[in-house]
Amino acid sequence: QVQLVESGGGLVQPGGSLRLSCAASGNIASAHAMAWYRQAPGKQRELVAIIRSITGTIYDDSVKGRFTISRDSAKNTVDLQMNNLKPEDTAVYYCKAVYLTGDYWGQGTQVTVSS
């Protein structure tokens, strides 16, 4: 069983930045993939960014050039640096880990972009 805990969410003005962090209880170096998803009110959960052990990093078109996903295997953390935030980025952001044993999710952290 792998536990994921997200942190770093909050309220930010448009154009601002936030850095989300996901701390894993398991060894993320052995994960097939680590990802960040988000879910806005009334919408389906969607992929924001993913790091795969073989195919590398992929971003949703809506965040390309603004968000950066990074992994620190020594600390077992996966971060999401979010720059030039827009009101449409408002959502609950979730961390996901993909292992042979299954997929694991964090509890989510709220990001609100508003003036």
C-alpha cells in the first residue's frame, strides 16, 4: 500500500505561481509513472502532467510552457511547478502513482486562481 500526500495548494492571483508537492510513502523510483491530475467543479478529473519511466514527460496542452513536473527519487517526492496561473486552472489537484501492484491516489489539494 502506497500513501500519497499532496501539499502546496492555496489562493493565488492570475499570473502568479504555486508549487505543489506530493510525498510518497513508497519508493517512487520503482513506479511506472507519477502524475498530477486535476478536477474542477462539475468536470471530470483530467491529466495535467505525467512522468513515465520509459517514455518520459507529457503535459496537457492547456498547461504546456507554464507547468513543470519533476521527480526526486531520493526524497520520494513529485512536484508540480505552476507558473502564469489562470482562473481556469482552479481545481483540486491530485497526485497519482502507478505501480505493478496498482494505482494510488492522494487526497488532493485545492488550487484557486482568482483576483
